[in-house]
Amino acid sequence: MDGDPAVEPELDTFSLILPLPYRIALILVLGVWAWGINLHYLYLLKIDVPSLIKYSSRTSSPLPHHQRVYALATTITGPLLISLFFFWTITRGRPSPVLAWDIIPQSYLFLLCLSFLIPYKRLSPHGRHRFLTILKRISIGGIAEAQDGKFGDILLADVLTSYAKVLGDLFVSLCMFLTSGKSSTDKPDRSCGGQYIVPIIISIPSMIRLRQCLIEYMRVRNNPQRTATTGWGGQHLANALKYSSAFPVIILSALQRGYDPNKIGLSETGIFRLWLFAVFLNSFYSFYWDVAKDWDLTVFSPSSSPHNNPHNYIPFSPSLPFPDHQRHNQSLLSPTSPSFPASHPYHYPWGLRPRTHFHSPHIYYAAIIIDFLLRCTWSLKLSPHLDHWNDLEGTIFIMELAEVVRRWVWIFFRVEAEWVRNKGVEDGMVLVPLPGRI
């Protein structure tokens, strides 16, 4: 490949500095650091994440879980920096050496995968074993029972949906590395292995979550002890529909990429309009679910609108500070209404919920805005047909990185909401419905 003028101009400046294998590695390593920060901050908020995911370490180490994650992240970051240093020293930003020395970044990716398999005691072996066990179970769409760590399965499967495009790029990198005449550090050939292989890989995480939702639905339906709290399973079907909404985006994108009017029977403009509608539906449905269902916030549940939502209720207790003349009618008061006593412990800001752990309502509002903006861009990024963006590989990398940041923010509030739900049950909270919300 050296000196080939037809090949060298394909590499932009960003790819010369940070070729595809290193971009994949960097996002994976940052994901480990992000999980450590999740655990650390939630630990400071007195939220016991290991108990939520049913993880009990069998080690006698006095270190908190987040410090063990930091240790693992540090261990895999060191070789990455060393690998980058050698790669930059050898290639010096020149196209020919960058193409010739793809073995260096690919070796690091191999080492990164190996770090999760080697039973090295100082790298949280039990935590890595638990991760691989969950990954094996969810890889076929499985999901544990609640008492066996169902929440951990859901968290990891949802994280995989955010890494869908990264997984596609990982396949592209490996395919190019193993294909004769290609280099994994060249401009990404996202048709490597066939036109539809990458779209299929991108859709696998959504397939996993779809099957998990259907399993949960069947569990509810087959449970002879169903209650009003568990419902009939409709929410699991609605959640399955959310993950299904990603498939039209991916399929229509693949059709645009290899558009052939003789085979498809639709104009290119028609397919584009369908794709745009699918992107809109997936983005806004996913955003609504994040805020209203995953985080249990009441932004979409004003007191004037009826909804079947368990958080459209207020906890009832005779000891709560209601005025005597309102005590008999307290179920007619909304915690967000002006007439609701400000001294009441469940008086909460608009759009939130009675129990929160983060110190300022502005944190929740900022998270909602961030989630909305990044949900929209990520739905676009699921589209492998936007290959004209490949001239700006840095833009693709930033979008993939932004999705990791969005998922990192999402985890804080998803775990907090799960903690609130569990503590409410443990505290024996009795819920009284608010008018117009049942």
C-alpha cells in the first residue's frame, strides 16, 4: 500500500491521528471509567448499586466497588496510552505507515478483550466474572428473575444499545484487518463482509432488549398472583415497541445505502421520507420513555391529564402534615399544586417526583434537556447509510462518544429511580391516587 496515491488521500487528518481501532478502544475504556464514576457518585448519595443488581462480592477486599472499577480502568488505560505512543512515534501522521502498522491498534483491542478473561486477582475477578455471566445470559435475550439480578441484566442490555454503532465498527475493523489488501487503519469500509452485515450487528442490542421485554410480559401473564401493581403486562409490550422502533431506522437506512429502484419499488425520496419519520418516532418515543418510565419523572403527567402511572399517587400517612380541614380530602391535592402544603415532605418541584436524591431540581431538568438532544442525534447515528459523514470521521466519533455520555447520565437517574421504587416498597408506603391521574 505504500505510496499508493489512490489509497492515501482516503485518510483524513483525524484518522491519521486516531484510526478506527483506537476510536473503538477509547470509547470502550471511557465506558469503564464512566461506570466507575456512576458507582462512586451514587455511593456518595447512599444508593447501594450492588444490592440493586444483586451483586455480592466474594472477596474480602475493603475497597468500595467503585475503587475496584477504577483499578480495572487504570489497568486497561495504561496499555492504551503506551500503544498510542508507539503508533504515533512510528507513523508520525504519514498515511503509508498508518496503513502498514494496523497490527498495533488491533493488538491492543485483543489485549482489551483478554483483560476481561484473565483471572487476575487484582483486577476484580469476581466483578469481571459477573459481567461475563450477565453478558452471556443477555446475549441471547435472556433476563434473570428479580431476586437473581434482573435489574443488572436490564442495565447492561440498555448499555449495549448505546454501543450498537461501536459494535458495528468493531466488526468493520476486524473484517478489514483480516481481509487481504485492506488495513483496519484505512478509511472504514462499512460494507466489509456484505451490505447488510453491519446493519444486522447494529440491530442486535435492540433485539436483545425486545426479547427481554417479551419475556417479562409473558412472566406477568403467566403469574397467577397478578395484582393491580403488576398490571397485565402492557407496559412491557409498550417497552418492546420502543426497541422495535429502532429497526425501521436501520432497515430503511440500509435500503438507502444500496438503493436500487428496480429491486425496491420505491423512489429514493420516498424511502428517505419514511426513514425520516422512523427517526422522528424512535427519537421521541425513546426520549419519552427515558423520562417518564425509566426515571419516573412526571414531566409528561400534568395533574390535568389522566395517566396510569404509580407515581401519580402520593403516599398516605396520618402523620403527614395536612391541615385538619383538609385531612379528609388529602387525596384531592396534587403535590405540585399551590394548595398543597409546602411543609409536606412530598411537596416537589414541577415535573419531578416526591422522592429525589440529587440535590437540585436543576440537575434533573438539565438531564432531561441533554437526553432529548442526544437521543435525536443518536437515532441519526444508527443509520449506516450516512457515509458522506465519513469524510469527517471525527464527527462520527464525537457522536458515538456523546451517546456514551448520554447513557452515563441516564444510568444515574435510572438507578436512582429503581432505588426509590425499592425503598418505597421496603418502607411499606401506601399510595393514595390523585384526581385525574387514575
